[in-house]
Amino acid sequence: MKEISKLLDYRPEIKVLDATIRDGGLVNDFFFTDEFVKELYQTNVKAGVDYMEFGYRASKEMFDETKFGKWKFATDEDIRSIVGENNTDLKISIMADVGRCDFRNDIKPRSESPVDMIRVACYIHQIPAAIEMIEDAHAKGYETTCNIMAISTSGEQDWRAALEMVAQSSVDCIYIVDSYGSLYPEQIARICELYNEYAFKYGKQTGIHAHNNQQLAFANTIEAVGDGVNYLDATYGCLGRGAGNCAMELLIGFLKNPKYNIYPVLQFLQKYIVPLKNEGLIWGYDVPYFVTGLLNQHPRTAIAFTGERRTDYTEFYDLMTVKD
């Protein structure tokens, strides 16, 4: 049985990472105003959040700059224009996708950058390439994570092989990523046990990034807290791709560390997240996301469906369950 102290006690090892710009950027193609980003940065500082992820470090050779806001590329210069010298306790992170980032050229040494952490995202078959990126970032002086996406599509044998490789690298933290929002707390508990087995063996941390397709992102995150996972992702108002993520307001409200402050979180929601909804930006739980989560499928079809504001849910379900 889970130790109740792991849920009720103050655990100083816990780190909260705000992924609003990065995951939320998948909703609006990263077209956030500088005001929004600056206010979010200042809110995170006031709220005691540990890390703020400013977006992707995507390759400008692979992606058309005219089709995306600048946080798709999250250059050091653009980050510095927001944080200055960042003389705060808040650390800065960016995400680099395997195969979508010119990491050797676009990620400069830590001494030349405002960024503290490089989060390498990959699928389970891309682990060797992810390790190459992790070692490069580590050699440049960064903290690193490996975010293994869509783990619900693989089995324990594949997880063990991947974790053995990653945990022997220079990575600092290995993330459980429920990309499709298809996992339940009971499954999360077993996955945490497996991840922690390898992480503890090699002196690493574990983290969780949950999606809300079945309205379980917060439940799965606090399940992971009780299972000893220390790095926790969240976004303000659940802002993120499709059904969104674990809500920052729920997580900050739950955690017992007195350094976390809910009041500035609520202020930001009121001033900046509510207007995004009112302007017509679409994200958050909806029935089509439940269907893709239930079926353990990528939410791209549900994103298109909700974008058209359709409500013929039975037709969508039939479409998603049709057999070739």
C-alpha cells in the first residue's frame, strides 16, 4: 500500500515544471504575445514553480518560420528578452525533439545560454538518437531529461530495454509521458515502479507528463507523486495539445511545500487564460478526446473534429473503431 506520508508530507525533492508555452504552443502554433510570456514567467517566479519550459528548439531548416510563433524555436535571444539574467530561483528549460532539432549547432554551451535544462523528447524506437542528444547537452553543461512519448503503445519488455539504455546515460531525469491520455492510476502505479527500478539503480530522477483525455491527468500525476516521482509537469488552465495537461492550479493547490503559492496562479488564469478561451482558442477535455484516450490512439483526429465544433459523437466513435 502506498505510504500516506508521500501524499501528505512536504517533500523537498519535488520539482514542478510549467509546460504552458511548449505544450500550449501546439494549440496556437506558438503565437503567444511577449506580454503573455513575460507575465507567465513572473507568475511562475511568484508561485514558486521550479522550471519554466519556453518551447521547442526546433530546426529552422525543417520548419517554416512564417508559420509559427517564435517559441517553436525558443532561441536564447528570445528567452533572454523575457528573463534577462534570470536572477531568480526559477530555472529555464526547452524541449528538443529527436529528428527535429539541429542540436549540435542550435544548442550552445550552457555558459552562453539562459537555459538550464534540455528536455529530449523521443519515441521508444528513437532511444539511441535521444541518448546522443542527451550526451551532447550534458557535455555542454545542461541538466537533461529524456521524455519517452506514447509509452502506452509499448509493452514492459520494450520499456525495460529502453530504460536500461537511458538510465546508463548522463540523463538526470526520465519522464513517463502519457501522450494519448489513455492510462489509469493503477497503470501509472505499475509504470512508476518500473521506471523507479532503473532510475534508482543508476541514480536518476523520474518525472511525469500527463494528458487529460480521460480527465485523469491530475489523478495520474498525484498517483505518481505517491509512487516517488519527483518531477511534475503542469500547465495553466490545462492549456496544451488536444485535451490538455495536468492543471497547474490543481497541482499547486495539492502540493504541501509552503514555497508554492496558489494566489498568483489564480491571477494569471483570470487575466490571461480566460481571455484565450473567450477568443475562441480550443483545448481541454471533450468527448472525442475521451474516445481516442479510451482507444489508446493519437488525438490528431479528435483535434480536427473538435476544431470543426462537431458533436456527432457516435459517428466519430464509429470512425475510430472501424476495422480495415
